[in-house]
Amino acid sequence: MGVTLLFGIVLAAILGAIAWIDFHKMIVPDVLSALLAAGGLAYQWAIFPETLWLQALSGLVVFAAFWLIRRVHAVLTGRIGLGLGDVKMAGASAIWISPWNLPLFVFVASFCGLVFAIGRYMLNGRPAAARQPFGPFLAAGLFLTWIGEQQIPYLRGL
């Protein structure tokens, strides 16, 4: 079994656990975000050791950006729109993929979340509940972006 395949299995297992828990409990456990970050660092160290520092920095920058978005939204609306678990998960997710693909990751996650919300609206005939988990869609965005990098090396961009 190849190293990349092994890391893909680990990534899928962690993301599956996060998605399941977030759908059922509306929380992304810190321990799973930490495992996601540690797995990403191990993957980068094993496959792309020369850019490990860049991946770690990318994770910190994405964490800070998502935290800022969370904070600004809270100040402007008086509500928390993005959970802190989602913020941590986004930062950990950034470690797994090329910084060039962060917009793709965020787009896929947001698109999946929007499709889910629209589907819920169409099935219920009324607006979706005020709260919707975002972790499962971050998981989908990360996994699809990571798989894309594996299948199309040009997407790696480094």
C-alpha cells in the first residue's frame, strides 16, 4: 500500500468522524481537529518535507482568517455564525493542501453547504433551521481538494 493511499485513508477516517459528530451534535471535537492537523503535518513531512513550514504557516493563516470572519460577523450581527470548532478545523485542513488551493477548498465547502441548505428548504417548504453544521462541508471541501491534488499534480502548484 502506498504512503499517499495510507494518508488518504487516515484523512477519510478523521473527516468521516468529524462529519458524523457535527451533523448529530453540532460540534467539531478539538481532539479530531488536533488529529487532522497532526495528520496533515505528518503527510507533508512524509511527502513534501521541503514545504512543511509553508503548510504549517498556511494552517495558522487560515485559522486566523476564519477566526476574524467569525469575530466580525459576531460584532456586526450579535450572533455566532461560525463555530470555533469550524475555525480550528479550517486551519487544520489548510495543512493538507497547497496554499494555492485554499480558495478551491473554501468554495467547495461553501457550495456543498449551500446546496444542502437549499435542499433542506425544498424538502421542508420553509427556511432551514437557524443552525446548520459546517464541519461536514469543510470535510467535503478538504477531501475533494486533496483528491484533486493527488489526481492532477498540476493543482499542487508548489
